[in-house]
Amino acid sequence: MNIFVSSLIRSQDGMESVADWVDSLGDPQIGTELIAFTHDDEYWRRLCQVLKRIHCPITFHGPYIGTEGTSQQGSDAHLHLLESYRRTFELAAEYGVRHVVYHTTQLGFTPDTVDAARRRAEENAAQVMDLADRYKVCVLVENLPYPVGKTPLYTNEQYTDFFRRIPRAYSIIDVGHSHVNGLDIPAFLREHSSRVKAYHFHNNDGLRDQHNDLFHGTFSFEKLAPQYRRYTPDANIVLEYEPHTNLSNQDLLPHIQYLRDNF
């Protein structure tokens, strides 16, 4: 198991501070998940600069601002999606990035549009996986929170079926999203444990996708721990907290130790 701290905790402006702090720990089992935004040239330049100086393990969250996984084949949005992930995979290959997280959509749908959107999503996901194979990068498809007042692209059952139908796909289970959506994680692991390569860990009240820390919410990591150890003991764990958690670097150390002690 490797433990990663997502740069989300310091927002886009604080990406370097997370990477530099994690790197300063000098622990080969602790790394950082950096968000590979491609919509902002200055951010991309900063990302490339920080990668040149850090040596800790690295994962990427793929770009999700300005990219859409359900875009129409051949459209400008579709070409932009593929180019964004090509750039991301190229950078990931250069720096030995352990995995890249992929969102199938950023949208919600209506009952009359969701089936067509899902077909487009799977055509595009196949092309993204082809790109990942070309660069020898591991891409992970994330379970997403249900959009408020809209039809989700994938229900829990449809997300599970995605991996039945697409045997080359790999998963990252976002535990906070699972808690809001009601995904039965043990059942998913019983069927697809070999496909689960990582987790996003954060907590919430079971109603909203809050990205709280491990200890502020109603999800029981204590109950998840034996399932993790049984089914996916080598999977990466990413602490994906938002800035509102207000945790200092020192505050994060007990969270990392909790994972080491229990997972």
C-alpha cells in the first residue's frame, strides 16, 4: 500500500506546497496526487516545474475542468478531451506516475438523454484507455457522485456493470461518493477486487459530497478496513480532502498513521 495526499486540500494555488511537503517527508510509501489541469497554461507550467524537483511517489487526477467525457465524437470538445489526456499521459509516462484518475462525465442528464450520453462516454473512455496503453500509463475510472436533481450517467449498478462489460477497465473507488450514492463496496470488491487499483478516502454526512477528513462524517472506515485488507491490500489510498478541512501539514500526519495502522 502507498498513501497519497491530494493537492486538492490546498486548492489550485497551493499545489506546490503539498508536493514539496510530501516530498520532504522522504518516505517511499507516501506520495502526492496532483491534479493535471490542462485548461490553464500557467498551472500546467507550474505542474511541470514541481515534477522536476520532487522524488516522492506521484499519482495524477486527470483534467476535469473544460473536458467532458460524454462529448460527441469528432466535435471540438471530443478532440480537446483526447488532447488533454494525451498531454497528461505523456507527462505521467515521463515521471513514472502510478495512476491517472478519469471522470466519465462532469454533467447530469435527463432520462431521455442519458442512454446516448452513456454510449458516447464508453466510446470516449475506450479511446482514453487506448491512449493510456500507448503511453503505458494506468488509467482508473472513478465512481462519481449522483448529480442533484439530475439523472446520473452511471447508477451504482451501472458502474458495476461497466467493469463486467469492459474487461480492460480499472477502477478507483471514491469512498465519499460511494457513501452518498449507497454503493455496496464489499459487494463490488467481491466481484471486481482485481480491477480496483486505488481509493479516494474522504468523509461526509451521507447526503452531500463534502470531502471532509476521515474523522468528520458518518462513513465507517473501521468497517471498510478488513474489506480492504481482504480484497485489495496493495491498492493505493489517496486522502482527497478539500481546503475547508483546514488541516495543517502536521495535522495530516495522524491521518497517514491511521491508514498505516488499520489498512
